[in-house]
Amino acid sequence: MASTTPEGLQIRPRQLDFELPDPLPRHWHGGNAFKTHLFNAMSVLFPDGERFFIDSVRLFREQVEDPRLKEQIRGFIGQEGHHSREHLEYSERLRELGYDIDYLERGLKRRLAFLQKHLPSKLQLAATASVEHLTAIMADALLKDPLWLEGADPRMARLWRWHALEETEHKAVAFDVFQLVSGNPWLRRRAMLQSTFFFTLDTTKGLLHMLKRDGLLWNWRVWRDGLAWLWGSRGIYRPLVRVYLDFYKADFHPWQHDNLHLVQQYRGEFDTPAS
């Protein structure tokens, strides 16, 4: 299995070649509120979260001498910058539907400001490497398993595939920088435990808020079907448990989950020149 980033992997940002739906369909994921709002809740985290990721890698940029990793850092920053902008626009669409995005962002903004002020820079980088692992394993599953986006509005499905492709391409950049400047597995594991807790907390908060605004918070069918979609016998989260736990191994590297074939496959969708 791969234990390092593949030779010659190019990481370059792509501009989206289409607009988000305007207005955004309230339940764009096949008319299903639970599925829609799970994705929406994750999206709300990205603008501030990805700016934090960029900043945490930039703290160590000058310590990187390897020209290949330097180039990958440039690609990582470019991709995350584009993601942040697209998801800001996504958040505006959600505001127009009546969801209180400021409320959902407030706690995250405060927490990230606290981390940047008080946490050692290596722990900030470890947190970035941790969340990049969470997004990478979800991106891999989304690109492999049609159940993630089955029935979704094609424009929104395309947005999420674009994001998943780029998360896969740069999944090891923050990790490789962390290994270069620290490599402390205890620090990495601590950061993952904290990141998992807060990612789960924040996405659940967003899901609950949007379901409440829709008047569906106490609809038992919404929860029955939604939790079955996540954790049932074919639940989309079930295959993530094992690959999530791999991060805690002392010799882990993100490209041990070798899915370069998915990168090649989906580059065909997003890199084909317009005719």
C-alpha cells in the first residue's frame, strides 16, 4: 500500500464552470430534508474552516524545502480558497431560504479565533490534517457510492463531486507538512479526537436548526429514514468507520487509502475542455 503521496500528483485549483441554483431548491436532495440539510450543514462549515486550514499550512510554508511539496502547498491553498468562495455563495442561498447562517457560523468563528490565538501552531496544523482526513474519507465514499447523491439536483451533485475530487487530490498536503515539522503521532491523535467531536457537533447543530426551520424537527419519519441512510445496513457512514480509525495508526499516511483511480476518473468530468 502507498505510504507517501504519489509521485507526480498535480494539485491545481479549478474554477467551477456553472452557477449554483438560484434560488436554491429547499430540499434539493431528492426532496429529502434530512439528506439535504446534512450536506447543507457541512457546507456552512467550509468557508471559515478552509480559511483556517490555509492559515495553518502557511505558518510552516517557509520551512518546506522540497519543491514538490511546495508546489502541492500552492495547489492546496488555491483549491481551498476556491472551495471557501463557492461555499460562501452556497451559504447566501441558504440565508435566502430563511436559515440563520450567522447563528450557525458564530460558534465556529469564535472557536477558530481562540485556536489561532491560544493553540500552538503545530496543533493547529494537526487539526487541519485531522479534518482533511475526515473530508477525504467522505469524499472518497461520495465518489464511489451513488447512494451519497442519488436523486440530488444535478447542479448540486456536480458541486459536491467537484469538491470531493479536489479534497481527494490534496488529502495528504497538510499531513505531509505536519510530518515534516512534527510527526508526533500523539499530537495527531489528540487533534483527531477533538476535531471529530467538534465536526460532529457543528454538523448536528446545522441539521437540527434547518429541520426546525422547516417544521420537521420532530417528524419521526424524517429521522427514521435519515438515520437508516446514514447507519442502516447500507448506510453511507458505515464503511467510513474502519478508514477513519486508520488515522490513529502510528505509521498512517493518507495515500495508504490509494484512490488515485478516482482522481483520474473524475478529472475527466472537470478537466475536459469545453467544446
